[in-house]
Amino acid sequence: MTLEEPVPVAPETAAGAKAEPPHRATPWPEARKAAARAGADAGAGREPRRVPLGQALGRVLAEPLLALTDLPSFDTSAMDGWAVAGPGPWTVREETPVLAGHARAAALTAGEAVRIATGAPVPPGTTAVVRTEHSRAGHAPDVGLLVHALRDVVPGQDVRPRGQECRSGDELLPAGADVTPAVLGLAAAAGYDELPVPARPRVEVLVLGDELLTAGLPHEGLIRDALGPMLGPWLEALGAEVLATRRIGDDAEELYAAVTGSPADLVVTTGGTAAGPVDHLHRVLDKAGATLLVDGVKVRPGHPMLLAALDGRRHLVGLPGNPLAAVSGLLTLAEPLLAALGAPVPSGCSTGRAPVLETVHGHPYDTRLVPVVRRGGQLVPLRYNGPAMLRGIAVADGMAVVPPGGAPSGTELDVLDLPWPPTSGAVPAQGVCFT
């Protein structure tokens, strides 16, 4: 990647630029903590869901995984060979070999043997299993087929006794364990068809605005809706179950009906969080009897974001309408709330720290979130980081948390990682922004 010269920055963030006085809002770290507390309070006592094994991958266990049966549940042969009783040589009973998945054979008496397959239940009276490669079989006059062992036979050899791995009721894994492919296999072996996992938080997205197009090119004051296609998949990546993404015009009554009628645990809205002539969200929340927990955050972009409790279990996160500002609100408020509600993907807050390549100027009073890529163990800020821009975040590895006042070159910054794998190639035609 070619490093470019420093590029111009927005007046509100440029060094020496005149900045507005501090606004009455929640500091960024406190806003994230408030969202996490709200999620934890709402999630307390939520009943886990039981989902089919195939749907549990990547989740965590909501309860300890207890063995539903002994494993194995009967004495089984660990090898192909001969089930034998007593000392050899052994006379082979003339019957069908004992196979896995078939009924147990009749009991053996001393001096008898029967052919057996791996995984088959050993007949009662079995002393050991002699592997095929450790035996020699041949016919003897007046006796029939005889099996001779080529090695010493130890009682119990190559027999998996019932309960060797676990007994019914044993704890196999504790609550909170990650459900990996191996865990799915263990659960299936232990008799599970479903696994208890924390219920995924249900989310509904309401995209607000008369000016939004869902297809075609922007024209005549109308713009494409960038948030509708982005927010649902992003929230799914954070572990939410997205019930719907709905588009609502600048109509207060329609918004009120949508907010109060939503069955979701979390309603996410876009736009309408400020005090403009069609910014209805505050009035709608007041009419709905909601409690504002966060009303503005000291962060750029995205400071008009808000968090409200609709009731004891349901919340609303109001995102700004500008796309990157909305991403800031998503990472600041929605992500920690969903994580505390039990979403399977953990919060990305402070998941990693790294030094910044060059000085990043900060807002005088507010935290800044800046799209970055990781290169050689350092953070490289990306150029397209304005509130309405998505070009930077589209190739970013995360958002660097820049404290008020900025960060000199070499300063270690927290990074909000994104809920998908980091970029692996070069950043196309972006350069960097030493802002």
C-alpha cells in the first residue's frame, strides 16, 4: 500500500480548527457501559432455547451438558476379530458374525469363540477380543474351526466396557462452553438431539426517511438507502435474530405504531435522532412512555445516537442517519447491549490494542472512531472517514478509538473489531489519512 500525503480533514476535527463547545451528552465509555447494563438487566432470567444440533454450532451452552446415558452404553468390541471365552484355543461357533447395529449374540462358554466386528456388542461371557491379525484359524478333525492366538491374551483386551467414557448424569461440559464441531459430536454420542443455548436477541430495524430510494441511481434530492441493506446482516453477524427491516417515511404516527407494536427485544432505528422538523423519534419515545438511558454520546461521528428502555425487557437504539455515524452508533450502543443479552458473538470493545502509525488528531471534547487497517502490527487510519462515508469502513479491519485531543504517533489505541474476518489484501485506492 502506498502512503499518501496527509489529506484535508473536516473542520470539526482538524488541528487548530474552531470547535463547538461541549454538548450535554454521555461520554463514550460510559455510554457503552450503560448499553451493556441495559442488556444484562433485560437478559436476566431469560429462558434458554433448545435448538437442533446443526443450529447450535458457534453458540455457547446455556446449561451444563450432562450425559444422558453411559458411554458406551454396552460392552463393545474395539476391533474386528474374535470374541473369546476362557483360555484358547477356541472352537468357533457356527453362526453369523456379531455385527454393529445387530442384536447381541448368545452367551459364550469357556473355549468358545465367535467372529465379531468393531462396535458390535460383545456376547455375555466374553473374556477378550482377539484381533484378526493376532490370530490364526484352521480346521481340526472332529472339532471344526479352531482359533489360536498369536500373542498373549489379557482379559478385557480390545473390549470397550460400558461407561468407559462416562456414566449417565456425568457433567461432560460446563455451561458457557463454546459449541464446536467436536462438541456437536460429543452431544450426539451422549444422546442429544437438541442443545440448550442462550436465546438469540430478536431485533427489528426501522429505516426512516422520505428521501430514501431502494433501487436505481440517486436523483432529484433522493438518495439510496445504504443502511437498510447493511444493518440487518451486520446485526446477524453480531448474533441477533433479525425479524425484519422495515422502511418508514417521515410520519410520527407510523413510527409510533411500529415502535410500540414491535415484538423485538431491540428496535434499531436510523435517523430522526436530532431536533429537525421531521425528527420525530424523541416525541415518539416520550409518547410511548420510554425511558431515555443515553441521549447523545460524546463521540464522532454519531453523537446524536440514543438508547431508550421501552419497558423492562425491550430497548430501542436510535442511530444517526449518516452511514458511518450509524456504524458508530451500532458499535457504541447496539453491540454491547446484544452481547449482554446473550448474543453468541462477543462484543468487539477493546478486543485488541495496537500503536497508530501516525498522529491522529482528535475532537477537542469527544472520542473519535476512525476506520483502520492493521499493517505490520500498526494501525493505519483510512482516508474516507466522514460521517456519510462508507468507503473506509468497507475495507477496514476495525474502528480505532481515539480519545479527546487525539493520539500522537506510536500511541496504542483500542480497536473495535468488526464481526467478520479482517481484510487480507491491499486497500484499494485509499491511501491513509494522518488526521
